[in-house]
Amino acid sequence: MGDVKLKSKKFIYRTKVYWVREKRGILSSAGKPDIEIAVPPEFRGHENIWTPEDLFVASVNACIKTTFLYYAQKNNLEFLSYESEVEGILERVENRFMFTEIKIMPKIKIAADSQAEKAKEVMTLSERNCLISNSIKSKVRVLPEIITE
């Protein structure tokens, strides 16, 4: 059970967001469906619309799943289903809000008891190698362009 080997060492992902009205906007990326986004109700925003907080914890959840699928295939894990819930805990720490914990709770149905140990190993690899959870302390730079009409 090893690491991912890719030819390129650098990939670039781009998205755009634009304000619509109130505390709502649209998130887009070339060739993909737009997603309506908003400020969450906890911060005087809107209900029933995806928020950056939702997308943040969802991206960790989705990455654990895709990493699991990679290692399951690579290691011939015979599983019947995979589903997972995630819980992100947002708290005020040192006068700033931050996610202090993200719990991913996958349920993996395997074909036979003989696959149980392999399933645990694949989940361990998935947790260790999920690029999103490994990137959470990434540097974030904001480079504004202010335009006057």
C-alpha cells in the first residue's frame, strides 16, 4: 500500500464567485454547474443555501471518499457501499472563528469479514493522504483590485 504517483507536481484549480443580492452569491467554475452560496443563518444570512462553511466540511468529506476509492481499488478491497457523514465544529478561538475539529464518520459495507482488516488499512491510508485535510493550514493570500466607476 503506497502513495499516489503522478507525473505533474502542480495543479491549478480556479473558481469565481460573484455577489447577487443581500448575502447571496454564485460560485462557478468553467464547465461545471453553478452553486448558489450565502452567508449562513448563524451570521444573519440565509437558510437552505450552501455556505462556505458547508462547502469546507463537504470538501474534506468528499476528499476522504475519493482517497478511499483510490486505495480500495489499488489494494483490491471488496466493498459493497460507502457513505459518510461529516461534522465540522466552528468555534471562536482567540477572537476569531475557526474550525477546531472535523469528524468524518464513514460507513463501509464489505463483502466478507476477511476484508475487515484491509478496510481499516485503506481508511488509515485515506485519512493520512487526503489532500484537502492535509492542506487546511495552507497559506491564503488575498490580492484585491479596487475599481472606481
